[in-house]
Amino acid sequence: MAKTKTQYECSNCGYISPKWNGSCPSCGEWNTFVEKTVSKGKSSSAHKAKVEGLEATAAPKKLEDVETSEKTRFTSNISELDRVLGGGFLPGSYVLIGGEPGVGKSTLTLQIAKSNPELTILYCAGEESAGQIKQRAARLGVKSDKLLVYNETQVDSIIAEAQKMQPDLLIVDSIQTVYRTELSSMPGSIQQVKECAALFQQLAKRKNITTLVIGHVTKEGDIAGPRVLEHMVDTVLQFEGDKQYTYRLLRSLKNRFGAAQEVGVFEMKSDGLSEVSNPSELFISDKTAGVSGNAVVCTMEGTRPLLIEVQALVTPSAYGSPQRTANGFDRNRLLLLLAVLEKRVGKNFSNHDVYLNIAGGFRLNDPAGDLGVCCALVSSLMDEAVAQNMAFVGEVGLGGEVRTVPHLEQRIKEAKKLGFKELVAPDSKQKDGIRYLHEAIKKALR
Ligand code: TYD
Ligand code: MG
């Protein structure tokens, strides 16, 4: 006879403990532990992800006998989306779009239906009613008689319907709303999210149905967010954007079928998301040319160069310890650059408050932005504007040297394209390349 033992399982996250707990050590929820009896020798997760018709049927095959579908990629007809997907959807691929609520995930997926009226799309909506989706679709101008809206959140029904219908694209909005009745935990709990995602993975792979799943991530990086799903899916796209601004970045964090770290740029308008094919124009304004403290830098987003504006404001400080504030830029990096400016260039900021802002709500993480940041800081300190039509690229080292950065040629090309006559960039085979920070500052503030 099999031995049995008692254990306690958190109904929220599935954490297993030998004794009862008031609050779960894993997810922090209170009163979620339920007693379970398990027989020894068997897997403690008594429940397996299995659904009618989805059992494994494939036998091992020689690599050369495996059929590939690389040629049959189909486009989403949204070029910024195709770019991050690596050239369109691969049939049977499993894509996750993550992002904060309200960033525009549902809008983007509905727009796929708009630009592809010939695709059969099964849109499973758990967050909005069919009526609300119809209203939104009307606003977006979706005219497709092959778009089917399915107000269902039970994963088994969705899978059954998808197998029957064999759509070109299955959209699940969102993974946090779908659930399996066999599990006791709430929809959105980590257990439900993982299990449902695993079932959609089997559906995509075994039935060759291209599946696009939407997942919410909260600011706190919620535990039941899509981060736990990253290993299951082929592609993870993250939709980012500040609510105060209209631009949105769609970033590929992982892509089994294309380049990761690729970025697509959109703008949210009253009739939905529109593609921005020249994003640099979005972040640069002509109004600030000739004002002290402004510098344009060329950063890379994926394989794409992007010109953005850095703004510094340096004012005499009224109190003992001066303020240092950075918006869209790492504050520690700002402190480091100030120290380099002080030690290597002799610019003293110790009696000044320093405010640094990256225009347009953009976040500058690329070290190639250092040089522009330093020039903006000195420009504001001396109250002298940076020379017109000048852009900056280069990483600043602790010795005050300007180091070269990847994709320099592409950056130079982008700056030229946007009408910047002079690019202050590190020495790399080009005749007027600079080597030290003080040379760059001299050039910028002449
Ligand atoms: P939505 O796609 O519902 O976000 P998510 O699915 O990621 O939660 O986007 C909602 C936001 O987009 C909302 O703040 C309103 C705005 N929006 C527009 O500005 N224009 C539009 O045409 C649409 C459909 C939405
Ligand atoms: Mg939504």
C-alpha cells in the first residue's frame, strides 16, 4: 500500500510547505494554505496539463526529415510589428506581448485584424465584452468579416474552439483572465497563468496555430506577470511607453526566430496606434536649438539609431548639499560623469544644483549618450549654447577619455540624415575624431 502524507499548498501560487502557514512565504498572501494528502512516490503536483486532443503524438524524427515552415512566414502588415517579430509571424509560433495596463496591447492586436482582413482571427476576450470590442474596432476602422470575437475565459473551451476553427491567428487577451476549472486558484494566480500558458504552447506547437497571448506586467513586477512565462514562448514582446506621452516602444526581449532587442515605434492617436517610421523626428524639437544645456545624442535601440535630446539645468545651489536629479537617466551615472568633469576637465559643479532630463519621456541607457550628457552639463554651467547642428556620440571613461561605441557608422548616417552637420564622435579612422572629453567640450562650446 502506498504511504500517504499531508502537506499544505498555497492556493494562490502553488507553494508547497510541510506545515501550515498564515502567510505564504512565496507570494505573501494570507490564509491561502489548504491541506492536501499525497501518496508518496507520486509527483506532488497531482495535476498534469492535459487537454482532449492535445496529447503528444509525434515520434522522434531525423533532423533532415523535419519539415520547416520558414518560407511561409506571414506578415502582420504592420511594418513596425513585423520588424520586432523578425519579418512577420511564423506559423505555429507562440508570441507573448507584455506591458502595463493601458499601454495599448489590445489596440495593437485589434489593428492586426484591421491590416489583415484576409486572416481568420479568433480573438478571445476576457477583459472586455464583445460589445466594447466592437466599439473599439469601429473606432479603429477594423473591417474584417474573418475576425471572430469570443467572450470566453475557460481555457479548455478556447482550445476546443481553436482546434475546430483552425484560425490563422489566435489572440488571447489576456493570460491573466483565462483559467482552468480543475485548479482551485484564482485566474491570474501564478499557477493558473503557468498552466494556461503551457496549454496554449501545446496548442501552438502540436496544432500549428499561431498564438498571440497578452500579459500584464505591473510596475511592481507582479509575480503572476508574464515574466514567469518567458521560457515557454518563442517570442516576448514588451510594449513600453509613458502615459503622459503618445509614443510607444515595442521591444523584442526574446525571439527564437529573429533578432532580440529590436524595437518598433508607434504613436498613440485618437484612431489607434500609428507607425512611426522615422522616430528621431519625434524626440527632437527645433525650439531648443541655441538654448544652453541642450545637446542631441545618437543612441541605439536594437539595430536602429535614434536621435534624442538631453537637457541639463545647472543652477547655483542655495543650501549646503547640492541637488542632483536625473530624469530618464541613471542618477549614479550622472554623479560619475560630474566627477569626471570635475577631475579631468576642471569644471566644478560642487556649488551647483544639477537637473538632467531626457526629452520626450525617453530613457537613455546607452553609454554612448555620456558625451552628450557631459556637453549639456558644461553648456548649462557656462550658460553657453552648444554649437548648432551638432550631435554627440561616445562613452566617457573615468580618465576623461572618449571611448568608441558600437554601430558608429550607423549613428553617423542617422545624424546626417536628420540634418546634423557635425557629429562629435570618438576617434575611429575618421579624421576629426576626438579622444578626450575636453576636446569635445572645446568643440561644442566655441
Ligand atoms: P488598450 O489597448 O486598451 O491597452 P491595454 O490593452 O494594453 O490595457 O489601450 C488603451 C489606451 O489607449 C487608453 O488609455 C486609450 C488609448 N487609446 C487611444 O488613445 N486611441 C485609440 O484609438 C484607442 C483604441 C485607445
Ligand atoms: Mg487590454
